[in-house]
Amino acid sequence: MRVTSPDWIIVGAGFTGAVLAERLASQAGRRVLVVDRRDHIAGNAYDYRGPWDILVHRYGPHIFHTNSKKIWDYLSRFTEWRPYFHHVVAHIDGKYAPIPFNLNTIEDLFPRRMAEAMTQGLIDTYGYGAKVPILRMREEGAEQLRYLADYIYRKVFENYTFKQWSLKPEELDPSVSARVPIHVSRDDRYFQDIYQAMPVDGYSAMFARILAHENITVSTSTEFEAVRGLYPGAKVVFTGPIDEYFKFEHGALPYRSLRFRLFERPGPEAQPVGTVNYPNEFDFTRITEFKHLTGQRADGTILIEEYPEAYVPGRNEPYYPIPTGDTAAALVPYQAMAHQLKGKVWFAGRLGDYAYYNMDQACGRALALFEKQLAVT
Amino acid sequence: MRVTSPDWIIVGAGFTGAVLAERLASQAGRRVLVVDRRDHIAGNAYDYRGPWDILVHRYGPHIFHTNSKKIWDYLSRFTEWRPYFHHVVAHIDGKYAPIPFNLNTIEDLFPRRMAEAMTQGLIDTYGYGAKVPILRMREEGAEQLRYLADYIYRKVFENYTFKQWSLKPEELDPSVSARVPIHVSRDDRYFQDIYQAMPVDGYSAMFARILAHENITVSTSTEFEAVRGLYPGAKVVFTGPIDEYFKFEHGALPYRSLRFRLFERPGPEAQPVGTVNYPNEFDFTRITEFKHLTGQRADGTILIEEYPEAYVPGRNEPYYPIPTGDTAAALVPYQAMAHQLKGKVWFAGRLGDYAYYNMDQACGRALALFEKQLAVT
């Protein structure tokens, strides 16, 4: 595989890489070679048509949501959207109760009087519409609200956290646990962003359009090592794992991985909503049913279970940077090494920055990187 | 039927026998002959495809549930699972109210004010989430809670017990009656285990996979007597009735048996949940509708009624060891006889141990027996 001397090599065809390639090609007139070691574009957002023509997300459910009009408008040039508001229920005490925990959840789980008293207590203390971190409520609330906070902690947070990270809540960075809120409202949606939608033809189709520029060449199933020597003058954006780029010289950055189990069932929907969390049962954290996400109707249905597991480089995929203080510190020496390559190699994206980005954040990071640095390089 | 000199003869192809056969064959490299007098494998867990392709459990409903990750992981090598949380309602005063008795049951059965006062009394006395044996509540509770305990005793426990065992509650071992709790919560599930699921293709298919090892030969419709003389050197695991093995020399161990009546109905589900208990009416104890258990959708439905009856060896099946002090004592002489056969014959399983095991317990008993004794034999 050969390309007429690209100006840029972009490693990784996920959100960060694809958006940067598009910007460099269309706005700066650069020739760009995008390589990805996988056999497909779209990174972890990759989807394909499975049985019954149902769109399947190979790397787990991807639901697009953003508050940024800029990012929304940018991606809207490459796809039409189907408005979709994701709902999640958690299996708690035998009920499928809405998550994040809100007033409906309280009503579903507790006896009527108790639920009414809790609801009134929350409204009186925090105001209708507030989002209160349960760890805060656990410390400062009246007895009944402390009980509620404890209940949520035990039945929703603690076991799920242990499955997800194999860490006890107190071992996690406080920013993670602080984020688990109870929502003093009856809004059952999992996200509250202004824009919430799924690309009508799927993510892979959207990525194909993002990358469909005459200045862009895409080569999948291609390692960076196979092309870097061919174009010594090309600048590089590396969206793979920053520690791998530097051959793990300062040790491997700790990630959490996932194993997925896809399965099919005949018949209509198997779940009441898109995702069911199982904090307290089984080894998987959650099951997602794709038909809810895509709005498709079919005689069968496809679901995916997620089993968190330890990350082993070369054996499975690095999905989540592990959010503890230690791990943030582990990034520092790699950032210093990256600094030495300034002007030649840029690191970006979930794996390049070692930061958990949602899809819109990855897209936003790429747009900002282009505007502030690459456009003027 | 002939086998090249098996190292082991296993009598019974239920959970205990199948798991031991698999372990001996795959882990210890032994040749194993499994015989069962019935014309099928899977013991009482046997299922088959009935009308509308619905999976029918010939020997009554079998719902898998366990807290043991070890047992779950072991069986997961032989089947996929469908998460299933079993719900039972009892027909009480003309209502179908959830069992075990919990706060929802109170709400379904009593007028609102009365129900709220009882609920509040339970929460104040025992705390939300507690499980309180009704015999304890009957002795120590406030007047209203004593009334409730009496009500449950009369409407749920007493008559059901008499049908099930043909014994008055006071004739039963206290460990049985002490187990009947009221659950101060809204958790309606019949079980609270971490793993609760049904094998996707049914139990018989799972057993076929457990036994599908080149070192295992299975012979159904075969009495132990027909093969024991052929292989005098083989060690034996006997999972049949221990008293039958010793020709009832110390009398028959008392069991309770069941008669089943299967019936079909056109149309969708005939019951609100998987099992409906009838403590106070009819001669059957309960009716189970298989579609709820399997999650199948079909134009018809199949149900099964259970009629407890006396056990008569040779005429019906021994299902439940009768839980009284007398019966436990009756086992002692047989245990002594079994001890004489140490190193040659092992007794295990519900009938071999004369103990009421759930499916996961039978599986766990077999795994432990293999690890502690058979692996090193």
C-alpha cells in the first residue's frame, strides 16, 4: 500500500482520528493517510448489520448526546439523526427501576408512605429539580435521607462499582463517586443533553462519509509501524495508547477492559428499555438491546452483555482509564516524553490523552486541536 | 450393551451423577459408565419440547438459582442462560398476592389504612429490608403484628403444609417452619440469589453437553443390577435411594411424592406469573406455567399441577425427604452400612444422601466430592 507522500499520518480511525483527518483535508488542504490496526473504521463506535438487519455495536452500546451545538452541527454534515432518549433501568430488589435514581425510582421501590416521606424530604431539603450526590446526602441528610443514600449506595453503587472496576468505592477517585447523583425530579432519561440522537444509518456509515474526501486515504488492518518509515517527513497524530507508542518504557498505564457477549432471541423486544443494569446479580454489569437504540422493528432481537475484566495489552482492548489518583500520576512521565516530540507527533483521543471521553468530547477535542494547533502547522 | 471396562459406574444421570461423570472423565481421565433406570438423562430436571415447542419440565418446575460463582461458572461451560427471576403468587382470599409474604402482599390483601399501619409497624419494629420468621413475629410482635402473623400462618402456611406433607406444622422439624419469613420490603422475587437464570436450550440439552465426553458412556433404561456384575473392578457412585441400595434392610426411608397433571390451553399466558400457589383450595399445591419460565411466546400455553401424595417404592417417585426428627434418625443405620463400603461405593445426591438439595447444591456436592475424594482415588 502506497500513498503519494502524505503530509500527515493519523493513527486510528475513531472519532479523534477521523475528525482530524477531515479537518486537515478539507480545511487545510493537506493529504492525509489514516491507518488503523483494526479491520474497520469508526473505532469503538463501529457498527454493522446483524441478523434481521439490526444494527449491532460491536464494542458495546454507543448513544450520542451532547450539549455542544458546534459539535452537533459538525457531525450533522455527515449524518441524519433519529432523536433517541436513552432509558436505563437497574434490577433492584426484583424491580426494574429507572436510573439515575430519581423520584420515580423511589416510588417503584419503597412502600407508599415511605416513598412519599422520602420524596417530600428531598424536595424540602434540596429543592425540586436538584441533583444531589449520594455521598453528600449520606453525610448531611436527615435520618430518612441518610437511609435512602445508604440504600442507593448498597443496592446500586457499591456492587456495580466492584464489578466495573474490581475496586471498592473508597479506592476510586472521589470525582467518580461524587458523580453518582439522586435526581430530585421525575425525569427518567439517562442523559439530559440538548442533543440526543442516533445516526440514522449507523456510526460506520457516518464515519465513511467523514472520511470520504479526495485528500484522505484510509488503510485498515495496518499498523503504524508498517507506514511510519515510508513517509519520514509526515507529521503524526497518534490516537492509540500513549504508553504503547513509547514501548511501555514507564510501565503500562492501567486500563479496565470489557468482554462482550452478543446473543440473539426470536421475538419482539426482550427488555423494557435499551439498557438494564444488574448491580447485584450475575457477572455482567448490564445488558443492552439494540432495537431500542435504533428504533428498528424485527422478528428477532440482538442483545449484548458486558463483562468487565482486567486489561492485558495484546490480549484485549483498553477501554477505561482506571480512575484512581495513582493512575493519573502514571501518565506524567509519558506526557513529558510526548513534549519532546512537539511539532512532530501529537497525541489525542481517549487512548492518546489517557482520558475517558464520550463521543462528543472526542469530537470536540479533535476540533479544538485542529483549530488551535494543526491548522497553523 | 457393553463398555470397555469402565473405571467407574455412576448410577443416576441427574445433577450429581452427570457432574461427577464429567469431572472423572475430563479431569481424572477415567472411563465412566453412567446408567439410569429412566429412559432419559437429566434426572428430575429433564425437559422436552411439547406442543407449540414449549419446553416442559416433566417432573415439575425447575428454576436455577445460586449464590456460588464457582457452580455458576462450571455450568456456564455447558449452557447459555436466560436471566429469569421467578415470581410466585398465592391465591389468598380471592386475590393473587405475592409470596414470600412482603409489603406488596399486605397492600394487595388488606384495606389501605390497615395495610399502611401494618407496613409502618413492620418497618418501625424490624427495619426496612428485614426478614422476620412469622413464628417469631407471632410470639413477640405488637397486637397488630401478631394478628398479621396469625393471618399468614392460617392462610398461607398451615393449609399448604398439610397438603404438602400431610402433617400439621407442629409435627414438622422446627427448621422448616422457622424458615417461613415475612419480608419487610417490596422485593417480590421468590429467590434472592446472585445468579438466577434458565438454560436457554433447556436442562436436557445442558446435560447432553455435560455428558458429551469421549470417556463417558451413558446407558438409559438400564438398572444398576444389570451392569454391576459385568465390571466387578469398577468403583461405584450411587445417586439412587440409599435405602433401596441396601434392599430396605432397615425399613424404607420416608419420602413425600408428587403426582403431576399437565394440561394445555390455547391463547397467551393463563397466569400472571410463573407459579400460583393454592394454599386453601383444591388438592394441588400449585400450578406452574412454563412460558413464564422460558420466556417463550406461543399461541398456546402448557401448565402443570402438583398433587402431593404418599411415596410408595416402585409405584411413584421419591421427591422430598420428610423433614421430621424421626426421619433423620432413620438414615443413621444406612449411613453405617455405607461406611462399610468405603473406597468402593460412594453415595451422593438427593437420594443417596437423603437430603433435600436444590439443583445448585447437588452440583456443588458433586464438585466437592470429586475434589476431596474421587480425584485422589
